[in-house]
Amino acid sequence: MNPTSWHSVFIRRGVRTVVGVALALFLFTVHAPTAAQGVTSDEHWVGTWATAVVARPQERSELPQAPPRLDFSNQTLRQIVHVSLGGERIRVVLSNAFGTAPLKVGAAQIALRADDAAIVPASGQVLTFGGHPATSIAAGAVVFSDPVNLAVPALTELAIDLFLPGDTAASTSPLTTHTAAHQTNYVSTAGNHVGEPELPVETTAMSWFFLSRVEVAAPEHVGAIVLLGDSITDGSGTTDDTNNRWPDHLARRLNAENIEMGVLNLGIGGNRLLTDGMGTSALARFDRDVLIQSGATHLVVMEGINDIGMAQNEFGLPRPKRAPTAADLIGAHQQIIERARAQGLKVYGATLTPFEGTTFPSYWTSEGDETRKAFNEWIRTSQAYDAVIDFDAAVRDPDAPNKINPAYDSGDHLHPGDQGYEAMASFLDLELFKTGADVAMAGR
């Protein structure tokens, strides 16, 4: 072999050696922390709680319905979530979806809630991110915590602590939030109070901040139901801190029947199908809020009432060039159906509930109600959806079908109250949400 050949062999072997060492180091880097965290590749993650996030601009809103402005500086948030599924392994997804700058989280923990701002002693589990106790969430991104072992019963309230060492008021980055939680959350006095049994509370908030979802490791047959909607799905009109939204009642019914399914509430108050405003439109947020959900198997869609009502009045939000027709709403729903089925979801359509006499100025018109009725007729008869959930029939006044039943009315003649939401959930056929394994067991 001539010197040139020896040189070629050396180069080739050298490259292979370098590549082999580099590959080994890469695999060690990737897999070593994962093994240290106890993650197994066959874990099946399913959402047990979720919320739809929106942007809170840093400039103050002039909208009369805007919540009080809240910023954080070297403080700890203790936020309460009501899960649907139980599990022994759990992880949390944090979101900076609307941020324009990184968000620093100095520490985090999850625990079982006791009451108010207190947690169950010794239940707390430190949340890490790639093995680290702190993380920086890139602008527009989410971050998954490492899984932790925590025995979480179904229908339990969890407390999630986040220490925010920065000053959100000093940044121009919008806060990623859900502004109508109908749940009291707690903001500490200055400092890192993550994991303290009794949080030193400076103030409270009726919003969730930087939380996207909570997931549990579950058997393969377990799935999740995603509920895409507006304020009626979100729970407007319900009593705060009671978990009386219709999705909460659905989770209770499923649990009572031993049907293992997560229930994920992706409603946004004031949300519309076709136009941004209170959050981005349902069509625009569909991928982020629906298709990304771990373990999702079913989707229920209840959207369009605000497209009808907000076309007629001033809410300080962008207005469409014209009032939407039933055909406009139908076209949007057809897009949602196609996008959901492309990901293998079963898709159910819900009719729009009555609202004649609502206290929202100019929201109801006879023309708008005709649009609602025409749209509902399409939902009921087109067979476009895999099944129909007739919430209109569930809550309307039998003596005045354009109006909500007084027994179910929250008082604004648009949103149901606690009893109305329970009636909606009771109207659902639970057979619609059984997975293959559930159906097989039911048939024995």
C-alpha cells in the first residue's frame, strides 16, 4: 500500500473514530438526563387539565370588561387547577406563547391543594426542566416539566407554584394568560416561596398565568376530550371556585361511570370563529389549543354565538365587515371538522343556545337569531359531525324557545348558571366518549 493509500485509510478511520465518539457523546447527553428522571419511552401521556391562553398586552386596556391589571416582580404564583383524570405520574406544560421576550422561571413545584393558598403537607414535588430547577421559556414557546411521581386522585385540585424572579411590568412582552379562570389564584409577597405549606399572600387573581396544561401518564386506552368553545364552555355565569362549568360536570359524570377520559376545557370568553378579539379566532388557534393536546381522542365544538352577537354591537373589539351568515359559520365548522379528522379525532358538534333578552346591549337581534336557528338546523341534520350534542334543546325555555330556561339562567339571559351547566352535562350521552377498551368492557 503506497503512502497515499495509508493516508486515505488513516483519514477514513480517523473520521469514523471522531464521528463515533461524537455520536456516543450525543447519545449520552440525550439519554443520560432522561434516564435520571425516570422517563420511559412507553409512557402514554394524556391531558387531565388544560386552558386556552391569550395575550395580555402590556398597555392598559380601555375595555370596560378588562380585568384589573396585575404584574409580578420577584414573586411566587400559586395557581389552582381542578384535574379530571387521576394518575401516579404527572407533568406540567408552561407557556410563553404570546411573549416577545424569554420568560424566566426561577423555581416550580406541584402539590395537592389543601384549602385556600395552603397545600397538603409533604405532597409537594419539585418540578425540573431537563433536570434543572429553573428554566427560561423562549418567546412564543412552551416548556414541559420533567415528570414527577405524585399520586393524584381524579377530580382533585392541584397547586402549581411558579417563582418569577423578574419584573413583568418592566418588560414590553405581553403576558400569556387565561383571563377568566373562575378560580382564585394566589400571588405571594416578595421572594421565592415555592413549596411553602402556607403561602404568604399579597394579592389574588382570577386568571391563570403562564399555565397551559397538566398531563398524567395513563394506560394506552385512556384518551382526552377537547372542548373548543367560548364563554359558555369557559364557564361564565358559574359561581367562582366551585368547578361548576359544564366540562367539570362532564368530568364528574365520566368518573362516576368509570370512563377514563381526560376533559380539557379550551373555552375563551368572547371568542369567535371567524374574527380575533377575545383571543385569536377559533380557526386561528385550532392547532395550538386542540391538535397539540396529548392523548386527545375526541373534540366537541361549540362556537359561533359571539360571531352572531358581536356583529351587532360595540365591545371595543374588531368588528367584521358584515354580520356573518349561517353559511359563514358552517364553512368555518367544516374546516374544523376536516382538520380534526385529519388527526384521527372523533368530532362532535354542539348547537348554539338561545339568548333572546340578554342584558348585553344590542347582542340579540331577530336577524341574528334566524342565523343561529339556521346554523343549528345544519348541525342537527347535515351529518357533517360524527354526532350532535343539542345544547339548545337542553337549556331552552319550553314556553319561549328563543330564551334560556329561567331555571338555568345565570341572570344575563345568555350564560347558564350552575344548574344550567349541570343540565348541559347531563344532556350528554356518555357512550359518545367511550374508547375501544371501554366499549369492549361494557359489552361483557
